[in-house]
Amino acid sequence: MELIKVRDYNEMSQKAAEILIGKVKGSEKINFGLATGGTPKGLYEKMIEDHQKNGISYKNVTTFNLDEYAGLSEEDPNSYHYYMNESLFKHIDILKSNTHLPKGISEHLEKECSEYDKMIAENGGIDLQVLGIGQNGHIGFNEPGTSFKSNTHVVKLAESTREANARYFDTIDDVPTHAITMGIASIMKSKEILLLVSGEAKQEAMGKLMHGEVTEEFPASILQKHPRVTIIADQKALSRVLITP
Ligand code: GLP
């Protein structure tokens, strides 16, 4: 794993944007895996700024998001569909038909899951997967205990994850109990992974990621086994890592 140390959230977002924009410019066609949450917001803002200033086109880009809450419609302001449209897609010239997220509402959620993996494979797989990390080491919504062999699946969210994400909802009771997420095996199939980590709340997770054992109890630890992972982490996230060799 390559570690890029940056000062703060802004610098993390800037570096990440440079990497993604470089790939868009340098490829005839590229498939990005995208993440939601607070962490990649700055990255998306920088991409929008760049698009408006330099006119880089996203018509050659296809995206697959990691996850979606179960039971929320695409129009629900707390859905990840809504987040992606508002935070990125509607501000750039990406073709709506090239943007994909798991469906949160379906009579056949399990079938949706297997079709999502199939669609990614049929499109040639993910070239670069952007990831954030949960405080308990989750990636996507793969909570501790998830099999490293998992494909896209329906998950029951950990209470700590619901609490961490409650800040976006009116009350914690409104936070869905389940979600659909790309599995660990789906994520590990990406040709390259870019993990963004910022803030004190991620110190412990960062320490375990860099120095901990590879275990399903800490899902992000599997990234130690991927051949091409770049981590961009800021000083606050790294402070504990630096004092614990
Ligand atoms: C959420 C998302 C993850 C995200 C993580 C961290 O639950 N499903 O994809 O990486 O939590 O979120 P944040 O970036 O807001 O800290």
C-alpha cells in the first residue's frame, strides 16, 4: 500500500482530484468506483471546479457506486442516488446512463445484487475504486465479520454505523437498518484502489489498517492484500499511526 501523507482535508481532496482527473484525461474510456459519505465530498467539489474551469469531459467515464441504503427511493435526500446527483453528476457532463448505483428499492434485492456484479464485469470491471473507511473498518457497507469472499449483497448495518450516519437524518430512527453494498470480493476485483482518510475519528482505523492483522473483523485490512492501493491520509488521521510504529 502506498501512503500519501497530506496536511488536511483540503489537500487530501485536491490530491485525489488530481489522480481522478488525470485518469479521465489519459484514458479513452474509464470505469470509476465511487463512494459516498463526508470523506469524498471535497474530491467531488474539486472535480466540479476543474470541469467548470477547464472543461474536461466526463463522457468517457462510467461509474459504479459502492452502496445504497435499502428502502430509500432515488429521490430521497438521504439516498446515495440523491447524494451522487447533487454532489457530482448533475454538475459535470457525465451521461446519466453511465452512472450506476445499487437499487435501494426492489422486490428482488438479492437478484439486484447479483446483477450489479454482472453489470460491472460486463463493462470491463472497475479501473479505479475510491473508498472511504468507517470507524469500525467498514468499506462500502461491509461491516466487521463480512466474508472476504462476499459479492454485492444486502447487509444489516451495525448500530455504530447507524449512529455515525445519523447526522444526516432527522433522527436515528430514520436511518435505514439495511443497505446494499458491493462485497469485499467485488471491491478487491478493482484494478486500483484509492482510499481517502481524514480526521481524528479515523485515527484508530488508520492504525489498524496500516499495522493490524488481516481479519474479517476489520474489513479494510484486506486492502493489505491488494496489489495497487494508494491511501491519501491527513495529519489528524495519521497522528496515532506515526507514534505507533
Ligand atoms: C458510510 C459509507 C462508506 C463510507 C463510510 C465513512 O457508511 N457507506 O462508504 O466510507 O461510511 O463515512 P464518512 O466519509 O462520512 O466518514
